[in-house]
Amino acid sequence: MGDDPNSDDRERTELVNPWMTLWLPKQLLALCVIALLLLIGSAVLEDRAKLTAFWDDPKFWSEMLRDVAVTLGIAVAVIISIEKAARQQLESLLLRDLHSFRDAANAKMTEAIVEITAVRDVAVKELELFREIAEKALANVAADVFNEVLFRRFPKSIGDEIHELVLKADFFRHDYLVTFEMKMKQATPRDPKVPPVNVMEISTTMRYEIENIALQPKDYEIVVQLEDAPVYPIVETPMQIEQVTVDGALLSLDAIDLAQERLIFKHLVKDIQPGQRKKISTKFRMIKSLDDYEIWTSLTPGDGMRIIVYFPPNLTHWGAFEIHRKKVTIERGGQSAVLRLEGPILPEQGLVLWWRYSEVLPSA
């Protein structure tokens, strides 16, 4: 339509023609009346003597009324046909214009959506780039301030260690809780010549929340590692990872790796948003000696740890100490105890629990 300069004039002509045709019935009716009057006038002019007879002749009036009725009927039929055709033509033109307007509006809307989408994609990329630049800038500023303040009083090696353990951390651990249940049992050695041996079966449940403290989304790796105890080789499995969950959802344990007397499970929790927390829970079982120990340390900075220990009957030779500047607090209660380490905990800091159960067993 835009290529033909005369198209607009044709469209206006097509729109005007229907309205002009609406006047044709009235003009046609007027012509019929004029024609009728001319017929009567011509008849009268031919014979003026018969003029008086026309008014008194009933046949004249009946024929004239009949002709008028036929003429009016034809005129009405023509009027109806012309008006119907004009209305249909007008409706067709209006529908065509309406469809053209709708198509044009849809095209404009599509163009607007495409443009908005493109602008949004550009904005998202620019925002991601800004976050990366901001994070690097803040990290550099923090490092500069830290170095300026700390290195004035301490050697560079200490500053580097604190920077590695604290300032570079992407995650912080909250509400670290361990349930450590001990049970003495007899196990069957693999060598049939060796009599049953007494071992300590440990059932452990570990729960904590991990929080992303970085300025952008990060992935967090869950690592569960069990080491084989120096117990005489027995028939049953010395260690077993039973369950790992993230926010209550069970994880598949098909990826467990057994190598060099170690049982290792790793799982990557992807795309944790800044400030977002994930609840981690692990449950495992292991076999230890009657006289043994267990160590709990942190891989990420945290806000303390709490260990609930359930001892077997008559176990009184046990103790706990901290790998931390603060002392561990111990709450004893019958055959259980609660070990607490309050305050911030850095990586590789934690608690040690030891026990001596062979001393309370009767001698053979």
C-alpha cells in the first residue's frame, strides 16, 4: 500500500461511493414520479377535450393507481437492493480496514517486544559485568586496607594466612551440630581362625547451614570423608555413608569413591545466590577401636560447633580438648555429654574426643 501514491485516493473513493449510493433510491423515486406526471401531461395535451372525461372515468383512475402501485413496488425493490449492496460493500471495507489496523498493531507490538527483549539482555549482561567489576574492586580495596593495617605490625606470612583463610572465603557455616552415638559390639573377623573381636560402632549425624557471603552466585562442594580404623579386618563393612540431604532433598550416593582405605563422597551444590542459605545434613556409620578418638574440624569459617555424644554403658575414661584458642565447654549428663566450642571458628579449627573402653572390660 505504501508503494502506490494513488492507493489512498482509491480507498477514499471506495469509502465514499456507498454513501453516495444511499441517495440513488430517492433520486430514482423522484424520476418515476416525474415520468408519471409527464405521461399524464402528454396524454392531456394530445386531447384537451378528454381532460374532463379523465376526471369522471373510473377506469382511468383504476389504471393510473395500478401503474403507480407497480412503479412504487419496483422503486421499493430497487431501493432495498441498492441499500443492501451498499451496506455490504461498506461492511466489507470497514472489515478490511479493521484487519489492516490489527495487522499493523500486531507488527508494532512484535517490534516492541523484540526491542524490549534485546534491551533487557543487554542490561542483564551489563549488570553481570558490573557485579564482577564491583566484586574485584571491593576485594582489592579490602586487601589493600587489610595489608595496610595488618602488615604494619605482623609479618607478611601471617597476613597471607589470614587472607587465605578468612578474606577469600565465599561461604560461612551456621549452627553446626553433630550427634555422635557410640555402641560396643562384637564383629566377626574375615579370618575364621580368629575369634570375634570387640569394636566400637559409631553412628553420626551432622547438620549445618551454609551461607553464600560472596557478592555473586557460588557453588558449594559437600565433602564427606571417612577413614578406615586400625581394626582387625572384619566381615562387615567398616564404614558406610547412609544419607546426604540438601534442604531436605535426598542426594544420590552413586558417586561414593572408595580408595586407599578412605570413603569419599562429593557433591556440588550449584548457583547459591548471595546471602542465600542451604541446609546440609549427612548421616554415616563407621567402626573404630575400643580405644580411639574422633576429630571434628571446619573447612569453612563458622560460628561455633556443638557435639552431642552418647556413650556405651560404663564408659568413664574419655575426654575432649579443642584445636582453638578458646576452651571447650563440657556438659555431662549420665551416659551422654554436650561439647561446645563457642565463637568464630576458622578452617582447620575444631574439637577432639578420645575414649578408653578396654580398661572397663573384664580381662579374658
